[in-house]
Amino acid sequence: MKNIMKQENTKRAENLKRLLAPRHIAFIGGADADYSARQCAQRFHGKIWGVNPNREKMGGEPCYASVQDLPEAPDAVFLAIPRSATIPVIRALNDMGAGGVVCFTAGYGETGDEGKKAERELVDAAGDMALVGPNCYGLINYIHDVALWPFGAGSCRCDKGIALIMQSGMIPADMVMNQRSVPLACVVSAGNQAMLAVEDYVEVLSDDPGITAFGIYLEGIRDIKSFARAALKALRAEKPIVLLKAGSSSIGSRLAVSHTGSLSGADEAHQALFDQLGIIRVHSPEVMLETLKFMTISGIPRGNRIAAFTCSGGEALMVADYCERVGLVLPQPSDSVQRELKSLLPDIATISNPLDYTTPLWGNREVMPKVFAAALKTPVDAAIFIQDYPPEGFEADSAFYRADGISYMESARAAKIPAAICSELAENFDRESREMYAQGHIAPLQGIDRGLDALGHAARYARNRNRLMRNPGMPRFSMIETPGNEEETSSCVLNEWESKQWLGASGVTIPTGRLVSLDNCRAIGNAADEIGFPVAIKLVAEGLAHKTELGVVAVNLTGRQEIAGAMAAIRESIASHTLNDIRGVLIESMVQDPVYELLVGIQRNPQFGLVMVIAAGGILAELYRDSQTLLLPTSIDSIRHGLSQLQCFPVLTGFRGRQRCDLNKLAATILELAEFAETHAGILVEMEINPLMVLADDAVAADALVRLVANPDQGKVPTFPERTPAPNHGS
């Protein structure tokens, strides 16, 4: 069966290649097909045929009465006919060996159950053909002069460029009309993705030497493993994926009996996936286009050090502020470079990075190349020059502006670093100037914030790709399969004592503790003496997730008198709340001198398998919302990286002379928890340690909550013995 599926996928991939670079195209339908055929005929050098029994011509080319009358099986088809007529036409095309079909026709899965049924029939009829859509605008291939597109496709042509693959119609149509000199090579509107999903296009186009990068608009992932396989193929080929994900929403509430549920939702899991695949995530179409433009025209920087040039103090300040926000570093010039710049620039110039060279040297082709060359002696990974261009008819001489731009372009190319010229305002960059710089491999970026966003994203891509490619056999992706939602409905929350007993097998350190009857005061005191002061006392009851809010926990108790007072307060709180099945109180040793408190939570996600959250912990975990999400299985390197991305990370590493933790030991402890969860993936619904007390050389689970799938027949927890009775301990 696997071999058959592989053969089908191989045939479909070959047919998708035919569709993307066809020798002949058939346009089937009425006005929409005719418009698309006329537009395609203006650029396409292969054969164009029309199919419509009521027309003699389609787009000015011969028109046939039926598919069967075509001279041969077309490599590509644009289909724009009523839904009721699509199945026999698709089946006829498949029978004759056509390559692929763009199904512009709507009224399928987007309309409900009947439409979904029709969509399945459509896929069955298509067989091994590559089917784009239905309910899509189609595709444009600017390298091969193909336009299977019912609206304006523009007239740009390129030998290399970006592939836009979108789960949308209007968004790619809008991007095609961009006035940003973005080198587009291919545009795909994926529509309902009845057969081909975003990952299928990435998989095939990653092999195309004409594709330099991918811009993806995504609302959902149909098959995570296939998506990951395609994304990693693009990563290995060093073809960046810049992705705009819409439709973010939290799924945590269904499982959230703990903080973890509120910290890790669908969006966080998607972000964890993108991080694991080296995907650049952006939040606007403008940033997507500017980032793709920079990496395609200028290249990918080795790191995040940049040189910035302006002729305005205000622009220099804005650049410095925004660089800090997006993680770009501005190395300051050495003393020798400062002396050289001082000899070249007017006294009013500000010699720093960003360099404000002021206006007296505007357009000076003798001095400005020396200025740029001197400044670029400072080791940097990329450069940016802030310069706005006057619109046509404006009373200004563009030659002066371009003269400085050319001087900068020559110096940046000599320095062999990716470089950009960026306008402060997006609209202040005329097409002639943009095209001139783009041809010189200097990206014309538009908007100072969007331009610096582009450099920041490019630098992060390089850093993440290096990290992911570091080890032999990397990068790779796998996920922990978990049972479906139906099994999750029958589950059991272990109390803290049981949770810690269960987690004890993971290797994580558990505080020394005793479970004692609530009413046995002598046993409580004896247990505290055995453990050693100071101690903590916690009520243990079923379904008791957050003890602090209910006033049923006391910490740092140093003697029996304090224990008596704490127990009185706990009993008073019990009287004012409804609590189920009280098991007793847990007397536990206090964790001394923690470096910090973390939260480590793992929960089952119906789409992503097991998902782990590492966060700033304690009672304010939800307030701080300082968290990183990882998909399991994970590695110690990924855990270290996740820890380094936390805002609290400086505290872990000894902020301002404070005690620091052993990061390797901490990461190893978290990895042990992850591997323990993987081992028990069949029964684990979620587990949370909050806080995980991080010590200088250890990490201790001070509180824990575990939820397991219950045995539906007996209501017991698998692999856990009889529910633990509360012992007397010396009564």
C-alpha cells in the first residue's frame, strides 16, 4: 500500500511540474476563461486552446467543442464552468492524460456538507492529475510566462524570484499589484486545497532553481508531517519561508485545569512548529514582501550586526531605537575609522553608527564613496541607507539622491555584504530608482520600520538555520502521536501527592514529604520533625488545582507552634469552600535559596501531539506570560534555546551578581520530563510542575499536577495503584 501511495504522489508531483511549466494550456469555460486566455496569450509561447461548444475563439486562439476534441492532452487547464459540469470534464481530462487543472469553479467545501461531498468526487475524478483549488484564482508563473488567472496578472518577468503560496484569493491578487519591486517568480492561490495543499507546492518548487524564497499565507495546516517535510526541504535548500499565519485562537480552555492550558494555545503550538522548521513568521503583508525582497535581492546576512547611514539626526535616532527593538546590533566605529571619517566629513556630522553624514556632501561622487567605504571597515553583516526619493514633478533634483545611492551601492558591493536602501516613508521611492538598485543587488526597502523588520527577520533566519543545521542529520521533525479526543473525555486528575509519586520515576527531584491525616495533629508535628524544618503544609484533595487562592497552603513554617496556627487557618478555609474527597495534608521540606521559579507543563494537543511549555512560574505565571512552547519530541539544544528566549533568562544566568543556575543541568532535567511524558503519551493528558524551583545545581518540583486518561470500566488511573490512603505517621 505504501508503494502505491508513493507512486501516486510521484505521478502527481510530476503533473504539478507540468502544470507550473506547461507546453500547452486549455482554457475551458466562458467569460472568465476567455479573459484568462487573452491575458496568457500576451506572454505565453506555447500552444493555447479553448474549449466551449458555443465559441469559435478563446482568447483569440482556436476553440474546440469538447475536451475530447483537443489535439493532445494539455499540460495545464484553466477550468471556469458551473459546478454541475466539472466532474465529467475533470474525468475526461484525467483519462486523456492531462497534467493539471486550476479549478476556478466555486461551490464546494466552502458551502457545507453537500459541497464537501462534491469536492471528494472532484478529487476522485482527477486521479493523478494535479488539481489546484477548487474555489481559487489559480496560478501565475512569471519565469515561464504562464497566467492561469482570471484577473490582472501584471507584466513583470524574472529568471529568479519568490513563490507566493496563499490559502486565499484576494491576498495574492493584491500582492501581484504591489509597487515595491518585489521579484515575483510564481503565485499560487490554493483555494480549498481539496487535493494539493501549501506543502505540496513548497515540496515541488524547492527543487526549482528559479525559486529563491517562499511567501506563505496560512489559515491552517492540513497535514503537519507533510508540511514539516516540505518546510525542511526548503530550509536545507536555503530557500527561506516567510509566513503570515491568520486565524489564531486558543484551544487551551478545554484541557485547562492548570496554568499550562492558558499559556499554550493553538497559536503558540503553531509558533513552536515554525521555530522548529526555521520559518520566519510575520504579521503583515508589507513585512512579508519587504523581508522576501531583501533576502532575494541582497542575500541573507551572516549575523545581526548592521551599519546604518542617514543624513539626518532624527532618522539616525529612529534607526537606533528600532534596531534595538528588532534585535539588530549597531557596532560603533573604531578610533581609526572615526579619525578617517572625521577627515572626510563636515564638522557638523555625527560620527557614529548610525552615521549622520549631513547634507553638505549630498551628491558628491568624489567624497561619498570614501565615506561609505571607511564606515564599512567596521565589521558588520549587513548595511542599510535611509534615503527618500522625490516624486515625479516635485521641485527637487533626483540626481543628487541617486548619486549618494550609487556611491553607497558601490561601497556595499565592495564590502560583500547584503545591503539595502530604505525610504523613511513607504511611498517615497520611485520605480525607476527602485529598479536601478534592485539590478545592482541592493534591495530597495520601503518604510523605515518595515525595512528594519526585514533585516531583523533575515538575521534571525540565518541564526536559526545555522542552529538547526548544526548537527549531522539535522534538521528533522517528528511528533508524538496521542490518542484521539474521545479517549480524553474520560480522565482523572491526580492530587499533588499522587502526582509527585508518579513523576518521581521521571528523574526530577521531589521534596521529601509525608501525607498525613488532616485531623491527626500529633502525626503532622511528628512528620515535620522527621523531615526537618522549615516545612510547607498543603491540603491534598481531589480537583484542587490552585491551593494558594483557597488559602490551603502554608510555607516556611519553622516550628510546631507555627504548624498549629497554619492548620487552624487551613481548617477555616476548608469550612468556607466546597472541597471533594480530602485526602489529608502534605508535610514537605522547603526548597531553600532558589535562583528562580519556572513552570514546566506538558499537555496533549489534538493537532500537534504533546506540547511543552517552559515559563516563568509561581503564582504570577499567567500575569507575566513569559513562556516558550516546544513540540515533543525535543532535544537538549532546543530546550536551551527555549530557556534563552525567556525574558527571565538573565536571572537564571546570574543577573547583577546574583546566584546563577547550572543551565545544562536545568535543561537536562526538563528533557527528562519531556522523555517521561513521551513514554506515557498513551495515558498522559497533561502534567504541570509549578513551581519548578531552580537551584544552583538542581531543579526541584515544589508542586505538581498530573491528569491521566482513566480506565473507563473501573474509573482507575492506569499504571497507578489504589488511590493512596492518608497514613497516620506516628499517631
